[in-house]
Amino acid sequence: MSNESFQHQTRKIPATVITGFLGSGKTSLIQHLIATANGKRLAFVINEFGDLGVDRELLLGCGMEDCTDEDVVELANGCICCTVADDFLPTMTALLDRADPPDHIIIETSGLALPKPLIKAFAWPEVRTRSTVDGVIAVVDASAVAAGRFATDPAAVQAQREADDSLDHESPLEELFEEQVQCADMVILNKTDCVNEAEWDGIDAMVAEHLRPAVKTLRASHGQIDASVLLGLGMEAEDDLDSRPSHHDDGHEHDHEDFDSFVIDLGETGDADTFLTRLETVIRDHDILRVKGFLAVEGKNMRLAVQAVGGRIQRYFDRDWRGDDVRSSRLVVIGHHGLDETAISTALRD
């Protein structure tokens, strides 16, 4: 065995954890990472929130050379930080046991995942000697921060709590935001094209409040940060847990019941513009956080990928319909607990 082969077999395979709130732009970031990987062989663990493997499909359709089904593993049985033993560890073991293991593993968490329990999993015997957390990347929707989505005034929250002890004023969205930023080795302030120059001081101040010392922030539009910047940080985060504070260090689990998700199956749509206008109205009327999926448009040979965050809807034709595909439209709808699935489904089918 050559020295080079021995080093390849004995080195720890680096893994990058990409975390961020729903719709922050994690998938776009990964797609650009793939485009700039410069021949590095990547494998992906995607923790899809919902029942439709949209993120997996987007990555498989990205055009990555030699990309196969086994290179993109979807974990759709729940939040990755709550299914570490059942889902994540067996998946990592399978990737590491491959005859041709990847050069680097990319883990995209769901918007609900706490990053710290996932990092702790790299200390498990099955993984510790063969893989390491190269770095944790938090993707932040800068426009959402500018709009005050996470800008809860601590003094106002305390005043409300004192006024009515029966109310719970702690925002689960803000807590998730803090968890992700506090655990990060690099923070990407994404969607700069949606932010005015005057808003940046406020955005930077809000993020800086939760940054660990020496952690840098980068600004990006459509997740366009090259692989040379994101990969190879060498942080070994599993050995640095004490510096990454968490609201849940006392051991209690975070509650996912604040969110609902469901899948809507639709037939072909005759006019994409008309449907997306209707979708925009439904998102507004029902306060939907996220919609993502694919549309089959009559007369079009390519499927239309749709991703909506709040009232912003992105759409693009990502690939041709294949011979074994069923031409149908399917969307994942994600929102706060209590979504009216019947009303939303009916409105989108009208």
C-alpha cells in the first residue's frame, strides 16, 4: 500500500454542518458550493422537513459530475438532532464504510434542528475515529433579520411576562436563530439583494449579539460563497462543545409542535403565473412560513421548481421530466402549528 493510500484511509473525513432557519438559503448555498468544489468528491446528508424530498431532488439535478443516488442521503423521519441514534449515525457509518468514501460530507439540517446535539454525535465511537466536524455554517436570512423577525426586545418580553404569567412569550423562532448563530464557526448573511444599505448596522448588531469570539460573518446573495471559503476550516467542533452555548444544555428537549407541515398533491397546472399568484395570496392569508416543491406545467417539458419564503416566491425550471417520472405537482407547506390544511389545499386547487 502506498503512503498516499494509507493516509487517505486513516485520515478523518471532514464534515460541514450547514444550519439555518427555514428559507434562509441553505440549498442555494450548497448548490453554489457544488459548482465551485473543484473536483472534490462530496456526499450529502439532507434532513428534509416535510414528506417531499425537494432538497434532495434539487441537489441530484445540480449537474454535479459523477453524482449518484448514494451520494445524496435524505433523512426525512424528523429533525436530525432528535433522531441521531436512529437515523444520523447509521447514515454516517454507511458513508464512511463505502469502498470509495467521499472527500467531504455536507450535512444540511432542517430549519428546526439544534446544531449542538448533532455535533455531539461525532464523539460517538462509530464516528469519532473516522470523521470530524470541519465547521458549522449558519445561514441567516438578512432580510428577515432586518424586518425584525428575530428582534424580540428582551425588556418588552420581560414586561409582558410579568404582566401575565399565564402567557409564554418566548419565541421559538428566535431561540432557534440564537442556537444556530451561537454554534457557528462562520455565519453567512444571505439575501443581501433584499436588504437596503441603511439596514446593515442593525442586522450586524443583532447577529453580533450571539456570535462567539472570532467568528466571522460574510454577506452573500443567493448563497454564492465558494467552496474554498466554506470547506477546510479544520475546526474539529466536536472537541470544542463548551464554547458553543445552548439554551438546552440542561438536557431538556426542544419542542417541535410549534410547526406543522403537509404535502399537497396537484395535477398539471395550465398557467404557472396564475397558480403562483394564487399561491402568494394563500401564503399571505394563512401566514405560511415556507412552500417548496415542483409544478408540472402543461406544454412544458421541464419541471418548475418553486421555493417560497413568506411572500417571496422563487421559481425556475430545474430539469426535464424523465421517462419514469409521474408528471404531477407536489408542494410541501410549512407553518406554525394550527395550519388549516383543508382550506389551504382547497384554495390551491381552485
